[in-house]
Amino acid sequence: MRIPDAININLEEEEAFVQAVRELIDSLEEEAEVVLYCQSSFRSSYAQALLASRYGYEVGNLEGGLALYQGPLVRGQ
């Protein structure tokens, strides 16, 4: 399950993850907001800290992840 219009980026390989986030951010309008999420917010919190500390990217994190998310969800990637 995922949030509608969300883009799935796998965190398992750090370099590929960072490259995918860079490409995403470069493709967005300047005022667009990037929010990371996972099932519990454990991995997305890690990813948020990684992007901020090592690469200077300021992104949001959906606290509580999908487990606490109350909005609509869709199936698939």
C-alpha cells in the first residue's frame, strides 16, 4: 500500500537512494515539499537524517508512517 501519487524509492542501497532523491528534487518545482514515509517511520526517519546530515537536503517525514496515516491509500508500487 502507498499514498496516492507517492514515488517508491528503495532505501536499501544508499548511493542509489540518494541519486534517486536528487533526481526527484531536481525535477520538482522549487516550492514543492518532499515527505518521506515507510510503514512505521523508522526507515524514513533514518533516511531523513541521512539526507540532511550528509547531503544538506531538508525533507519532511510522515511521523508514525503508514501505520498511523489516516488518508487514502492505493495498492501497488
